[in-house]
Amino acid sequence: MAPSITQDEADDLELKKLGYDQVLHRGLSSFSNFAFGFTEVAVLVSFTSQYGFGLQTGGKRICLLFIYSLSS
């Protein structure tokens, strides 16, 4: 009877045949962390400025339409 191997072991063997190590790097460099934080702040600032502009020029209907379009 042939020994049965799991799917994870089969994947490991396939990667070794192709010459790769099974490595998953989960980390951010300092620059990546800064870039991610900067883009998040930029998105929040643009939403708040556009919400105020819509409220002044179009009223509550425009703002509700804008929020609805974001959620869709």
C-alpha cells in the first residue's frame, strides 16, 4: 500500500521540484507602512471635502446619493 500524502505535502514536493521554497513573508517595510498610511489619510480627506462641497451646492439629496454610490 502506497503511503498517502496530504495536499500540503504534495504542494511542498511540487514546489521543491520547481526549485522554490515555500515561504510567505507577511511584513511591511517602513516605506510601505508610510505609503499605506498616507493613502488612507488622503482618501479620508478627499471624502470629507467632497461631502462638504456636495452639501453646500446640492443639499442633502446629493450627499445621500454620494454615500449610496460608495456603498454600491
